[in-house]
Amino acid sequence: MILTDADLERDLDRTLGLVLAGVKDALLSHAEGQLEAPPRFAVDAGPGRLVFTVGVERAYTKAMGFRVYETFSGSSPEHGQIVAVFDAEDGRLLGLVLGNLLGALRTAALNAVAVEHLAREDAATLGVLGAGFQARWHALFALRVRPFARVFVYSRKPENRAAFVRWLSARSNRPVVEKTCAEAVVREAEVLLEVTSARAPVFDAAWLRPGVHLNTVGPKLNSGHALPLEAALEADLLVSDAPAQLAAYDGYFLPEAARSRVVPLSALVAGSHPGRRTPDERTVFLSAGLAGTEPAAARRLLEGLG
């Protein structure tokens, strides 16, 4: 069986539910030691690379497989992608998911689980920095897991902000408001999503309010990072879906003392870590891309949409 982006968009609400279920399966499996999730690796072709994530989820979806995508500068901003899914018990090839959408949905779903477990119960304002392809799905998934009353968005290009507002307003019943500077979003946000490709900090950590939860998706290397270092160092709790992937990065932007504080998201999902302890704590989710979540989500889709 082969699914494409068109198949995933045909019944979007069902697709989002299936992806979220598959990601949660993989996180529980990770907590139970039943997920093989090695760091991603790449093959260098000169002008670009092929990047692979490979994983096996043994407990729930019983899916194994890989996702591969290219990083050539002349291709589309989302880059071509394939997810191949095999049965982890007998090795049968179950199907392929072709296109750009599943990669974005899987990452957004992981970040939504972080919001679900780390945001204050009374969080009402969602702030989004970035208005591109990824940012749209992150905002939509966040609205799926929490009943935010309003959404604020900022990106540098007014036309991108306006397109984001139109897109999200058509798919949710929450007010979506564009702001003309990052500070206006950050100071209001009780949950803040940083979904950019910026290689320099996109806001000042002093703008963060007490009790905020922050997801950061952008670059996180010494050579360039979208998150202000102070926002991570001053956080009361650091969480990542893939601490092993953070450790594998060459030149990760956090010092070792901070990396040693990072808690696996799977521990919060399984209930072995309490997560947020007080309303005023600041929490940060360092999105890294847990391997094994792609085949788990893809198997849910192949069975649920096929």
C-alpha cells in the first residue's frame, strides 16, 4: 500500500488523530525500553545529503522502518521524503508513505505531546514564532491537545503572517492574530512555539513570562541557534523527545551541565516523571526527532486510511 500527501489531507481530522496515536505509542514504548531509536545518520552527496532515521517499535504498533529525506538547496523547502514500514514481528513490508506531510505531522505531534504534558492547565494564549509549513502544523496540533482561547503569530514577512492566519483560521475556531514584532507574541504567550530556521536567537529571554512553556524546533548548534541560550539555562525543566539525538549532535549549543538535566518526554508520558511541579515554573521542550516515531505513525495511517 502507498499513501501520499493527498491521502493524508483527504480526512485531516482522522489523519491527525492517527499520527498522534502512533507517536504516543512510540513514546510509551521508549519509556518501556521497547523502542530502538538510534540517532539519525546521513549520506553526503556533495551538493546535498540523504538523511535517514531508522527505528523499531515492538510493544504497540509493532512497526519498524525508516524515513529518508534529502537536503539539497535547490529542492522544495519541505524536501522530498519517503517513510517505509515493515512488520516488526515477521518483517513484511506493509507500505510506503510518500511526500512531505508525514514528516511535518510527526514532528508537530511530538511537540504537541510536550505541550499536553508541560503547559500550565490554565494556559489560554498560544504564541507562534514562525509562519511557514512546519509552524502551521505545530499550531494546529497544539490546538488539538489544549483549548487555547487565542493564537498570536509573528514572522518577519507580513505576507507569511497573513497566510498563516488565513490557513489556521480556516481549520480552527480560535481567534488567530498576527503581531508586528516577536516581543508582542512572547510577552503574551503562556505557551510559545519557536518554529523557525533562524540561526540567531529570535527573541529575548527576558520577555518570557513566569510559568511559560516553550517548544523550540529551530537550529540548536553552537554555529547557530534560534533559542536564546539563557532561555534554556534558566528553565526549571528541560525535556526532549530524543536525548540521545542531542548527545549525537556535533557542536550542540547547550553546555554539558545543561544537557545532563534533560528529561526524556517518554518519562512524562509514562508517568515516571511528574513534569511541571508549580504554575510559575518555566519549562522548555528541545525538539530533536525521536527515531521510530515515523514508522509507528505510518503504520497507524496505513491501517486507518487504507
